[in-house]
Amino acid sequence: MLFINTRPADRAQPLTEHLTKAGFQVLTLPLLELRPCTYGEQLQQLYTELMTVQMIVVVSPTAVRLGMQYLQHSGIPLSRLSHVQWIAVGKATAGVLAEYGVQGQVPEVESSEGMLSLPVFSSDPALNKVAFWRGLGGRQFMMQQCLERHISVLNFILYERALPLRAMTQFAVLKEMAVQNRQSFWMCISSEAGWTNWRQLCEHDHDILQQGHYLVLGERLYQLLQQDKKNSGFCFNISKILSLEPQSVSQVIACLQGKQ
């Protein structure tokens, strides 16, 4: 059974190792590459306002590292943020926060919806300003939900997300495998940007697109793929997952295979 590991290069190895031990053939094909933004006047101004927030939402390990790097560059000691509640999108992000001595709350579902479901968003009447450490284009839904709840947002764009150059090379490998074997595959989709990039890669290879069984993180992204499938007239399988943890991914696949 073939699994396409679309995780960023610096986070792909644990899932690849776990699934390989479980008997999968794994092809690494990262759909996103994170490129740091320059620390300029806009970020400098945002950091001067950071002490006024009650919460910082951190959306990836890269956001943690860049956010802390730029915090130091701004001259603000981390101790000045002792009053802040930190929210991490997942365990990996929380783990990097812990390296800086910061404890972050982690939602059960590692998505915007999961973070919004945390009690702190509904139980803290003093919550009126939230900072987002994120990449360009990410977490738009969550920020909009905050604004609709009359919570001000400080929008820290720390990196850009792009389709890695190596993705084209790896996609050529996948095309060759598909032509030879007509092989179906499993793939995790964890963001709208990742799905957009995958659709771009498959622009002239719809047969490959339709050979995938897509494990989609969260309800909103699941509905997005369902709508895309309906609008395009394509035929492919979609299932929801709650976590990108290797054990969780393999358990979902085993369960779905048992139902086939």
C-alpha cells in the first residue's frame, strides 16, 4: 500500500518511519515550504503591541521559532509575556514552545475549529485581544471568528508558504509509479494551501488525483474537499482525521481498510 507523505520536510520523518515499519511504501512529497519573512517595520510595530494581548495563537513549530527569534530582535524579554495564554495548534508546536519554557494549550483536533473549541475562548470574559503567529494566508477562518466575537487581532505574518521545488520531482516519480501500476494511495491533507498545491500538481493528471484516498484534518477542510469534488465531478475518497500523529494516522487507515 502506498502512502504519500505531504508533511513539510522538517516534520515528515516520524510519519514516514512509522508507516514504513507498518508495511507501507512511503513516497515523500511535501506540499508546503515555509520561507521566513523579513523582520521589518510592520512586524516591529506589532511586537510593540504584544504586551496588550491576553492570548497568542501559534500555528506551527516554524511560527514558534520565528516568533521567538523576532521577539528577541524586538528587545522584548519573554518574561514580559508571563500574563499571556498560549495556544498551540498541535503537540509538535507545543513541544517547541516548551523548549522556550512556555506551556501551550493544545486542542483535541489540530485545526482552527479545534482551537476555537477550547474553553478559554468562551470562558474568559476579559479576552479582547489575540495575537496570531502564522504564515501568509493561514488561519483566515480562525481570525475571522475572533473578529466576529469582537476580539481584536494582531496579525503576525512570520513566513510565506510555497510549493517546494522538489515537489515537482517527486510528483514525476509518482506519475511513473501510477502509470506502471495504476496504484491507489493514501494522503493526509492538513490545510487548504496544501490541497491547493496538490490540485496544482495534478492539473494535467486528473487520473492520479482520483486514485487518492485523502485523510483530511478537521470538519471545515473536509467540507472544502467535498465541495471541490462535487464541483469538479471527480471521484475520490475522503475521510476525516483528528490528528496528524503517526499512530493516529495508521489507526485510521487500518480502520478504513477493515471497512472496505
